[in-house]
Amino acid sequence: MQETGVENPVRFTGIRLSKPATVAAGIPAVISSVKHILAEMNAFRGMKALLELNQKDGFDCPGCAWPDPDDDRSPIGEYCENGAKAVAEEATTKRLLPDFFAANSVASLGLLTDYEIGKMGRIAQPMYLAPDATHYTPVSWQDAFGKIADHLHTLSSPHEAVFYTSGRTSNEAAFLYQLMVREYGTNNLPDCSNMCHESSGVALGEAVGIGKGSVTLEDFYEAEVIMILGQNPGTNHPRMLTALQKAKAGGATIISVNPLPETGLISFLNPQTVKGMLQIKSDLTDIFLQVKINGDMALLKAVLLLLLEEEDKHPGTVFDQAFIGEKTSGYTDYIAHLRQHDFARLAAASGVAPELIRKTANALLHKKKIIACWAMGLTQHKNAVDTIREIVNLLLLKGSIGKPGAGTCPVRGHSNVQGDRTMGIYEKPAARLLNKIEAIYGFRPPQEHGYDVVAAIQAMHRGDAKVFIAMGGNFLSATPDTLFTAQALRNCRLTVHVSTKLNRSHIVHGREALILPCLGRSDKDLQQGVTQFVTCENSMGVVQMSKGNLDPVSPHLKSEPAIVCELAQALFGEQSRVPWKTYTQHYDLIRDAIEKVIPGFDQYNDRVRHPGGFYLPNCSRNGQFDTPDSKAGFNIAPVTETLLQPGEYMMMTIRSHDQFNTTIYGLDDRYRGVHHERRVIFMNAGDIATAGFRPGDIVDLYNYHGSTERVAKGFIIVSYNIPENCTATYFPETNVLVPVNSVADKSNTPTSKLVIIRIKPSDIKK
Ligand SMILES: Nc1nc2c(c(=O)[nH]1)N[C@H]1C(S)=C(S)[C@@H](COP(=O)(O)OP(=O)(O)OC[C@H]3O[C@@H](n4cnc5c(=O)[nH]c(N)nc54)[C@H](O)[C@@H]3O)O[C@H]1N2
Ligand SMILES: Nc1nc2c(c(=O)[nH]1)N[C@H]1C(S)=C(S)[C@@H](COP(=O)(O)OP(=O)(O)OC[C@H]3O[C@@H](n4cnc5c(=O)[nH]c(N)nc54)[C@H](O)[C@@H]3O)O[C@H]1N2
Ligand code: SF4
Ligand SMILES: [Mo]
């Protein structure tokens, strides 16, 4: 058995429990926002940042990918508590100067928690870790680029290098980055999407011909029913609650499907309205379906079976037969498949009471404007692609795609994760993109597919990939199987991170390592004396400009586009066919290049200057399906039940209210009533008693996938409203338990929402 050390230290911080909150946001959210901002900067800088956040001429929130309203935006606050926390984290005036790295060895930094590491401040200049060195030392930008170029030149094939991207990277930086990587000669472009909405992209691509959602914010206000599956918007997309509140005021019924009664889904106090400030809450969810972990497929089929019964009784009144006939394929086979199921068995497999499933079917029966939203609770399962296709089956039967008030809404995570894909950050690029690059730049990009995240980890572990470069993110902590991944990174000759803040991926490194500090969203970006802006695409396909307004904390920071251009010049010298030097002169020139290569960006520079930006084309939004037969396809897939041995539980790894992925803003999960502690496991009260434990006991968690023993030590049991045999813990602390070789079919996404664990008493004391 291996135990973690610097990869994931075990330390308790002093748990306090309270009752889970019954309403989200409200005044506690405002207080929390102000507290986080003032802990990191003075009030003047804080106000300056918040006043520009999500404004049409300001900067795009570095938090999630939820869209901004197209129309009027509140001049004083178009953001949420988590947007404010994201800004506080990034715009902090604390910084890490060389004396910090001289005083702290890499090994000693590894003993800190993620929370402590994040609170250290912004990285202020490029840092280098020499082979066998114990401390990072300052390095010039020129030397840093030289070292990377030298390593890349000595590889025997470009496929021995991996180029990761996290979803905060702007369109401009992402476009240049993929171009550099392809000019170098590989498609090894894994990104955080591989762990996130990849299953949605695959499912939607197969079913409707485009891997993006179809709805706009306006559709929310017209919808009759909004289903929210496997998503916790109160914490992770807080301004979605405002949209839901408005939808509800317009008469929409809201159905939530989740193993947990998440606070924000249940009710909401909008801090940006007078009513909210007066403590007048909105109840949001009308029907709460508390599924078992991965019970969604059975639940959807049970609902559809009831709808089919009604359609049989009154043909043409429940399903949209005109739409089905004209726009879809596979209906007859799908209906025959559905008929083979038994309602009672499906209900039992879902974990939801039959009466509630009937209530849900009734709510959908005569409705045609249905929106389905989903996130990680669906995408990170073995059968994720099939479950998402089952949602599409439902929408197709109801004719609920490609019309106002209806459609698909995979709610994206990182603020520009969708844009990065649009720009070509993808290990399986379409021939169309590669041909276009060849036509415009005159070099032939590599045609073979590259590594995604899981394949990249395995390649580095085997020694087949030797150089790892990351444009943002925290690869070690975000990926599965922390100890396996740590070994993979340690096997590399060189690991490089373009980062704003210090994280554990700088501490668990290759033989040599570099940290390249970059500007963040909120920072002013000057190139040759001219202020630049970048652009991002939100979850609904709107491309907008983002212009930071704060003075960078150090003169040594470079923008991500500048870093890519300078690295490319060091790498290719005069031989390049790409005008790398020109692109840093003005970002309009990068956007002109994007316009030539990527469809949908006509008159990019003009249109993006229009307040609020522009929508990218989306065939499924207009009821056109870009599939081989131009039809939206039904999908036939089985219900798969997880068989647990006695003493085994399903564990989902989720986010607390005080983190953004691996960035830990604070130690409180206010809505779930857990304060000042992250090392907890949420368990059903009956399960705790049956296992002979008590709430507050300290336990160790084990996973045995593929006959490897994985352990996460030291978790405090919290009794919680969660279905039997289901447990929840926070990521990244339990990523040590997520097996690298347990992935979703077709999308290869780690199955972070269903890890089979055993729970044993721990010898660790509080
Ligand atoms: N504040 C904040 N905002 C964020 C992030 C953050 O970390 N912090 N992360 C960003 C990113 S990158 C992403 S991808 C999104 C993530 O946003 P979410 O997907 O909302 O994030 P998770 O915490 O992973 O929550 C998943 C939800 O699914 C539920 N769930 C788990 N398993 C199942 C299941 O089998 N079935 C169903 N129906 N539900 C299930 C969980 O109870 C939980 O409510 O948020 C983005 N926004
Ligand atoms: N067990 C489990 N694992 C998961 C998940 C889960 O639900 N459960 N969720 C998965 C999901 S959905 C995702 S998206 C991934 C996230 O994976 P990543 O995107 O790799 O991780 P983050 O924690 O978002 O990355 C944070 C780091 O990004 C850097 N950073 C922040 N802003 C910028 C910037 O503007 N530019 C640059 N260059 N760097 C910046 C900072 O150094 C910060 O430390 O994790 C996945 N891992
Ligand atoms: S909902 Fe997301 S994008 Fe909007 S302010 Fe909050 S964190 Fe930022
Ligand atoms: Mo994500």
C-alpha cells in the first residue's frame, strides 16, 4: 500500500458542523464576497475589480462559464459570491518573490494544504528547478524559453511531448497554443474538458451533430419545464439561480435530480434584488428526485415509459410525432426497446419513489418547451454518454430541441473551456481544421490523434512521453489516481507550468521544472504600449471581449499569447511559417488569423467590439442536425446497475462551496453545514449505524479497482441526507482513490462520480 505525502498531505483543521442551509445566497453571500476580497487586497483595488466584472466593457469572470445577460446588466454587480472569490484569488496583491522560494524548499511547500498554498499569492517571476535541486531559483524569460526549446528539440519524436490546457485560457492564447503544438508536430493536446464535459460533447455530437448545448439564456425565460440533473448551481453556477428564478416567475416547473438536496436548488435569496435583501426567498425546485448515484438512466427510462403509456392511450398528444417523423431517426427501434422495461424495476434501480416518478411524468406530459441542464453528476460515469443520450431521447420525443424555450444545456465549468475547444484545443482534431491550418500557414499538421488526459498520464507513466507543458490548471491534483499521476510527472525530463498561482503541480515535478507566471483575466494587458483585450466563449456560445483593468502585481508577468509567441520563436527560429512575432504586436492580428481558420468568426474584430459580443452558429439551436443523415438520432442503451459487495459503497467526489476545482478559497461548505474542514465523508445515517460507526469517527477510505489498493487516510464521518450505499467526499483530497483506468465509455472521462470504496476505522487522530 502506498501512502501520500507531498502529493496530498493529511491534516485536520478543526471541524464545526451546523444544520445544512435551507436557502442559497442572500446576505451571507454578500458578506462572504466582501470578506474574501478584503483579505487579498485593499478596498480601492477590490471595488475597481468588482465594478468591471462581467460588464460589457469589463473583464469576463474567471469563475464559471455561465453566460451574462444579453440585455441590461446591473451596473453595480453582475456577479455572484463565487465570482467575487475567483477575483479575490486572482487579483490578490500578495506575491511570491525569489526570497520566498529561497526560504522554502519544494519539499517543505509540499507539506502545506492546498488552501495554504493558494493563499501564498501570485507568482511574480519565472522560476526554475534544476535537476536534483531542492529550491526553485529565478530564471530569465529568455533562458526559460531556451530550456524548453532545447528539451523539445532533443525528443526523438514530437509525440513525446504533452501540451495540457485548462479552461481559463483565452481564445487568442488557445488558438496560438494549438498552432504552435501542431507546427511542432503533435496533437497531444489534452485539456480539462477530458475530465469534465467530454461525455456531453461526445453524446451531443453523435445525437445532434454538434457537441455544444442548444439553449440561450432567453430560452430559460420561455421554458415550461427545466430539468436539472447532476448539477449544483447554487455553488458552481450561482447566477443560474437568477435565471431559474425568472423562469419560475414566468411559470416554469423546475425538476431537480440529485442524490443530495442541494441548497441552491431548493430555494434562493437573490442578493441583487430588493426582495432578496428583504429576505424574501424564492422556492425553486418543484419536484426533487433524490436518485441513487448513477440512478439517472433508470429514472429517465421510468419517466419515458410512463409517457409512452399515455402516448399509447392518446396517440399524438404526448410525443411530437411531426417532429419525430421529420427530424429524427431510430424512433421505432427505440420505442420497441423502451417497451421491454418494467416500471417497478426501473423505479427501484433509480432509488426514487414511484409516486414522484409519476408526478414527474405528469409535469412533462403536455409540455413541449423543456430544457434539460446537466453537469458533472452525469458526465463522470462509465455510462455517461448513454445517460446524456437518454436525455436527448426525452427531448426528441417531446420535440424539445431547436425551438424557443427548449433544448440541451450542458452547463460548462471553466470560463472559457468551450472556447478553447472551438479554437482547436483537442487531441482528435477534425480534418477540416488541419486542412485549413495547412492552407493558411503552409505546413502540414500531424494527422494522427494525440493523447487525452488519461492517455497522457499513462504515456508519461510508461516513459513514452517525456516533456509536460501546461497552459494553466493543476494537472497533478485535478486528474485521477494522484499517486500514479505523480509518478507519471516525476518520470518526465521537464515539466512546465504557465500559471498565475502556486499549486501542487509545481511541487510534484519532472527532473527539471519551470513556472512561467502569466497575467490573469483581471490584469491590464499592455503590448507595445497599447492596451489589449482577449475574448472568451461562454456556455451558450456567446463570444465576448474581456479587458482586465488592474495593474499587474509584478512587471515580470507576461500574457499567455505573448508566452506562446515567444516560446514558438525560441522553438522554431526563423524557419517558422507562422508570423509569431507579428501576433504579439496587437491581438487584433490574432483574431484576424482565427477568422481565417475557424468557422463562425466572420468580422471577428468588429463583432466582438459590439457590447455583449456575438453568438456562434449552432445548428441544433435552429433544429438542423449536422449528422450523417441530417437527423437527430435516438439511442438505445441498457440500464447498468452497480453491484456492491457487503461493506462497499459508491462514492461521488464533489465540490464544496469554498473551492474552484483545486483552488481552495476557504474551508467552509456553508450550504451543507460543514465548517473549517474538508476531510469529511458524507454518509447516510442508516449506513453509519449498520457499519458500526458513529458520526465524527475518523475513517480511512480504500479502493481496489484493478487489484491495486488505493487509500485516502483520515476522513471524518458526517451524517447527511444521502441515499443508502451512497457517500460523498470533496475533490481533490480523494482523487488518490479515483482509478486512472476507470473511465467513461467513448469519452474516456475518469469516473469521478462513482468510485467504489470500503471504509475502515483509522488510526489517525484529530
Ligand atoms: N464555485 C465553483 N464554481 C465552479 C467550480 C468550482 O469548483 N467551484 N468548478 C467549475 C467546473 S470546472 C465545473 S465542471 C462545474 C461543476 O459543476 P457541478 O457539476 O455542479 O459540480 P460538482 O460539485 O462536481 O457537482 C455535481 C453535482 O452532481 C451531483 N451528483 C453526483 N453524482 C450524481 C449522479 O450520479 N446523478 C445525479 N443526478 N447527480 C449526481 C452531486 O450531488 C452534485 O450536486 O462548476 C464550475 N464552477
Ligand atoms: N475527483 C474529481 N476530479 C475532478 C473533478 C471532479 O469532479 N472530481 N472535476 C474535473 C473537472 S470538471 C475539471 S474542469 C478539472 C480541472 O482541472 P484544472 O483546470 O487543471 O484545475 P484548476 O484547479 O481549475 O486549475 C487551477 C490552477 O490554474 C492556474 N490558473 C488560474 N487562472 C489562470 C490563468 O488565467 N492562466 C493560467 N495560465 N493559469 C491560471 C492556477 O495556477 C491554479 O492553481 O478537474 C477535474 N477533476
Ligand atoms: S455565475 Fe459563474 S461566471 Fe457568473 S459571476 Fe458567478 S462564478 Fe462568475
Ligand atoms: Mo470542469
